[in-house]
Amino acid sequence: MSSASVPVPSTSPADSDLVRAARGLPVTRTPVWFMRQAGRSLPEYRSLRAGTVMLEACQDPDMVTEITLQPVRRHGVDAAILFSDIVLPLVVAGLDIEIKPGIGPVIANPVRSVADVDALPPLEPEALGFLETAVRQLVAELGATPLIGFAGAPFTLATYLIEGGPSKEHARTKAFMYSEPEAWGRLMDKLAVSAAVFLRAQIDAGAVVVQLFDSWAGVLSAADYAERVLPHSRAVFDGLGERDVPRIHFGVGTGELLPLIGDAGADVVGVDWRIPLDEAARRVGPQRSLQGNLDPAVLLADRATVDREVRRIVEQGKAARGHIFNLGHGVLPDTDPTVLTHVTELVHELTTR
Ligand code: CP3
């Protein structure tokens, strides 16, 4: 049997279709998972979370385990993603942050000065025992299904820290970046170190793929991204050292940044719905795989539209070195979860070799 022949389904997460697609190796079928697959679209999530605030839930290993498993059981997706949040490393380091339902993370004392940057506490690896416990429990439960670990990229975390909460324009963030370049660099360095600590803890406990979320990087020009952001995202990946797990790197509205997002050290570039995957493959080049890119809003449309869009994306994904089917951003809370199960089944049916 040559190494290029179609593999049989693996019993090892490290040799799963997800990992193989990420590396550009042959797969038994296109792997599928959904960003925000755990969460408010699932009634079982809403009932388990009732009465527990988000950032408490993220630090309770049993709750993390159960919530992470819910979408895997229900939809038969090809990966679990750890239930957590990009701001959790900042919370564990001691910052006063709340996740407000329907709004997002809100920071009590935003970073507005050079002194604020220098006062940011580091994330101590010893504080991540709960995370290690959760990941170990998960890996034991998941069997052959791979677990994706994740972290927020320095730029996206900096937007929350500087704005004090979600924002559209990220104007304060950009103003700080332009007017305090040295402090900006130190802030981004600190966030890169903390992201790497957070990812290493997940990998060392058994996560076999990682995703770095730079959700808001698309607000930057390519020149600013290349000079003031990319080196720090690269530092996160470099901080993983010899840990040989595929790296997914994702942002929204990053059509003009796709080659750079890849250059920061990704095996897989995540693509939103604004650019078709065949065009994304041209921009990213043949040395990386792609993940995406169904518009989450399509899941709220009629079944014929959903099917047509899924088929289109599966076709266009063939232009990439490897394709991981996903949405172009997270599942919207109003999504009917039976549609997510249907999409998973349809991608599998269309791509089984
Ligand atoms: O994908 C998954 O299923 C894994 C879990 C996950 C969550 N947040 C759980 C969550 C992941 C990977 C994240 C990452 C995250 N958090 C990002 C990057 C991904 C992206 O969407 O771009 C960002 C920007 C955040 C910050 C954040 N946290 C936002 C904007 C919100 C939504 C606020 C809201 O209520 O709409 C959160 C809260 C959050 N994170 C929820 C979940 C399930 C909702 C909390 C709830 O159930 O009340």
C-alpha cells in the first residue's frame, strides 16, 4: 500500500482525518467541526449552564468536559474544541473580566497607558491545573476523536484589553498601536507568552491540534498587520517549541491578509465566507490547508440553500492542499442544532472516499 492511498478510519486522534487534512495527507472523508459548536444553539448546553456564570463554568473541569462533549455526541463532528474562552488566560492571571451575555468580555480596568501595560500580571503555568484536568478527562472520553486546544492571538486580546470590551472600529487599539509603538510591542509580547503558556498546557495534557483565534485582525491593513502584529502571532507558534501538533490560524475579514496569516506559522488557514475557498487557496499557496467557510447565517435559511452552499464549499475546497469543513465564523445562538447535524452528515456523504 503506498502512502498516498486512502487510509482506513483511524483509532488514534493524532492520526485522525482532522490531523491528516491539516497536514495535507489523504483522508477517509472531509473532517467537519463548527466554531462555537458548544454553546447556546444546544438546549442541553443552556440547561447545564443555567445558574453558572461563563468564566466559572470555564474553570470547572467537569462542566468543561461535559459541555465540550455535547456537540460531539449530538452531531458526530470530527473534532471537539475545548470549552473555554480567549480571555480565560487573562482571568486566571488575575484581571477583573466578566463575560456579559449577548455582549462579550468586559474589562474592569482597561489598558490605556504604558504603565497599565507594564502592570499586567503574567500567566503562571501552575495556575492551569483545572485545564489540565479537563483536557485529560476529555481525551479519555473522546477516544479516536481529536481535541482542539485554542488561544486568542495577541492582537484580538489587545483589542479587548484596550477597548475595555467589544468594539466595531477598534479605534483606541489602533491609536495605541500607532502612538505607543514600544509599549504596544511589550503588550503584544506579554500576550504572546500567555497564549503560548495556555496552548502548551492543553497540548501537554493531550490536545492534538491547536487553533489561534485572531478574530479581529481583519480590521488592519496588510502593512500594519505584517509589521505590528504578525511577529507576535508567530511568537505564539514558536513558543510551542518541538510540540508537533498542526496549527490552525483564523480571523474574520482577513481576505487581504490570508498569505500573511499563513506565514505567521500556520498549517491551516481559517477563511471566513467573504472569499471562496478556491480563491483563498490561490492566495495562501499549496503549502497550507484551509478551514471554512460556510456563512453561519446560511444555517438559518431554507434546507435547499443550506445544501447548495455546502456542496459549493466542498467543491471549492478541493482546490486546497487539505480541507477542514467549518463555518466562516461561530455558530449563531439562534441556529437550529438539527441543521448542524444535517450539514455534518451531508459533508461526510459527499466526501467519503
Ligand atoms: O468554539 C467552541 O465551541 C469553543 C468555545 C469558545 C468560546 N469562546 C465559548 C464561548 C471559543 C473557541 C471562544 C473563543 C472566543 N471568545 C473568541 C474567538 C472566536 C470568535 O468568535 O471570533 C472571541 C472573540 C471570544 C470573546 C467572546 N466570548 C465573545 C464575543 C462572546 C459572546 C458573547 C455573547 O454572549 O454573545 C463570548 C462568550 C462565549 N464564549 C460564549 C461561549 C459559548 C457564550 C457564553 C454564554 O453561553 O452565555
